[in-house]
Amino acid sequence: MQHESINKLLMEQSVELVRAIYVGPDGIARGKAFRPDSLDEILESGIGLTQAQASVTVFDHLPAESQFQPVGEVRIRPDASTFQVLPYLPGHARMLSDIETIEGQAWELCPRSLLKTFLNQLSEQGMVIRAAFENEFTILKNVNETWQPLEKLNCFSSAAMDIASPYVLPIISALEKQGVLVEKYYPEAGHGQHEIPVRHQAGLQAADQQVVFKETVRGTALANNFRVSFMPKAAPDSAGNGCHIHFSLWDSSCEKNLFFDPAGDYALSETARYFMAGILKHAPALMAFTAPTTNSYKRFVERCWSSCYVCWGPDNREATVRAASGFKGQEAATVNLEFKPSDPTCNPYLALAGIICAGLDGIENKADPGEPVLTDPALLSPQERQSLGLAGYPTDLGAALRALEQDEVLRTGFGESRIADYITMKRAEIEMIDSLGKDAEQSAYLFRF
Ligand code: GLU
Ligand code: MG
């Protein structure tokens, strides 16, 4: 958006504060807000930020071993094209931001800039990724000063839709006012769990849209006196909150879905098979970014639709990658892949960058995804799974971090320094959660994401 149009909106809508939001490696949307009359200056030079902020954990704890400490500065640099007046919070507007060096270069730890690097790699090969993040979240209502799930009804329950209507409609309206195209809505299987799938977007906009989605759902809830949680296991005794990532590769004009081949098995092209094979090969390491909290691993429960074994399958909702069938008459536009071991605590820029990094490795090596799994792998015996080569997921965040440490492709693709800092930060988070005991996860993650 042009500066003049932004200035006009700021005036017309009586905006008092403009937030420059970035998502740190820890997955939390953070930012600094400024007064509208400094817009030009801030678009030009950015806002000061300590480098150390990229290394802090969800507890705002800066590990002593992190390479970035309190000396050293970067800039939050808002991207004018993402400007939105917040429809759910009068007087506020938002811009999504990159983190830059003082000289104005992309900073080595900026997640949004990392994604741009991978999008450029795709573009050099004549490809664009389209993706949608499919969030599940828990709606909580205040009962005697505690936050309890809104209802305990069934998956897709019409009765749950009745109960949730006053909660869900304001969210949908706020999303659409910001140009997010809501495709569907339904209650999910978990207590108080609901899902609002949105339209896929190309490249950077797909990840930006995920930030806008979560900001809007949380902010609209607060404005309407309820709360939501994106914590993977917000209600410990029911289904977890996933954030499956749907994606497909397109030619550079975004006209041809490169994953679709009517002659291929399950209408999948060779490109789709190679890309998927790369993702399967790197899945345990990738999960350090897509399932990035200690709580993420409690979501992976057999027969709970979260997927638990590394495999792929056509329309298999218990597979790491589901090859989603195309819709009749629109096959060429709708065939896509769905990555399941991802949840809404992920930093969308790192998650999508990881998917591209792993997928491109698959394309480069013409990797083979293996045979599709046509049943729920949990229904197979351990021997059957072993003979099919189906490995279980990392059992906890520590195991995913070890897989990341050993994954040369992700390490090189993301840069050794970024990976080292990420692992240090996440290990400090695990240590803190462990030391705080039983309720630590709930208080750390329930409302932070
Ligand atoms: N809640 C499930 C998960 O943890 C997903 C259910 C579904 O297939 O949408 O990912
Ligand atoms: Mg779902």
C-alpha cells in the first residue's frame, strides 16, 4: 500500500497506534507500536530492537549460551504492503515486519527473510508455492474465574455450531474485513475446538496470512470477552490443536498446478512425488520447526487424526503427508499435499521455509516417497510397520532438535548460525519447562501464541 493511502486510512479511521509486528524464532508475534505521525520515518528507518530478542525463549529468558546478547542492535522494518486497520480493536493498525541490520540488509536470524530466500530459490526454478495454514483452536469461556472449553460436543456438531455462533461470527467478519477469505467453518473433535479454514495464498502472503489469522482470532476473542488458545493440547484429555499445512507448487504465472498430473497415481505429478519424498525424508528434523513446543508432542496420539508415523497416503488423514484428492471438475486447481505434524505454535515463516527446503532437496535428488500407506498405520502391527519402514515421530521436542542437529540439508539451508541459536533457545525452553513442574506447560503456552 502507498504511503498516501496509509496516511489517509490512519486519519479516516482515527488510528492512535500502529503495531510493527514480527514473529520471532520462538513463534510469538511480538512488536512495537508507534504513533501515526512517525509513519514516514519508521517506514524509512525502522524501529530499534536488541539482537538478543531473536534468542529469547517463550519465557523471555535469554540463554547465556546464545550468540546474541544484550549488546547489538537490529531494526524492525514494517512492510507497507501488509498494512491493515484492525477491525476488532478501534484505534489500532498493524504492519508485518522484517528484521533488518542497522544498514538495512536482511538480518541473518529474521524468519520472514529466510522464507523469502527459499521463495527465490523456487522462483529461480520457475515455481511458486501456494499454501494455507489450517488452524484448530480452543474457544474458552470464563467460568468462576477460570477459562474452560466452550462446549464438549462432537466433531462437526451442528449443536456446537449453535453454541459457538456468537464467538465464531465476529472472528469471520474480522478476518474478511482484512481480506482473508474464509472458506469454511466447523467445530472439531476436541473440547471447545473449532476450525476456520481460509483460502490458500502464494508465497510470502501464505505465511503473512497465518500471522494475521492468529492475531485476529485472539484479538477478536478478547474484544468479545472470551479467549482462545492455539496450544497444541489446550484441553489435555481431548484432541489436540493441529495446524496442517496444505501446499502445492505452481508455475511462475500461477496458472498451472505442478502437483497435478491426470495420468499419475492419485493424479500426482512426478514433481509432487519428489517434493513429498524430500519432506518425508526430513520430517523428524522439520518437526523441530513445525511442532516446536514441548506440548506439541502430546498432540501425537494414535487414532487422534494428528498422524504419528512417517508415511504418505492418498486421503490418508493419519499420514504425515496426505495427498488430498482434487474436487470433481476442479482437479487441476485443487490437488494438493497436506503436511500434518504441524501445530499453531509454529513460526509460519520457518515452517514454510522448512517445507520448501526439504521439498527442494527431494526434487534435486529425484527422491522416492515409497509406497503409499492405505490404512491407519496404528492399525498395523509393529512388525508390519517395520517391514514397511514406517518410523514413529520424535517422541519429544528434544528428539526433534537432535534430528535437526543431524540434518545437513536443513542446517545448510537455514544457516548454521540460525540453527545453533534456535537449538540453544529451544533447549533452554525445555529445561525451564522441566524445572517448573506439572503446570508449567499450561501456563507457558495456553495464551502466549
Ligand atoms: N485435531 C487433529 C490434529 O491434531 C486433526 C483433525 C483433522 O483431521 O482435522 O491434527
Ligand atoms: Mg481439522
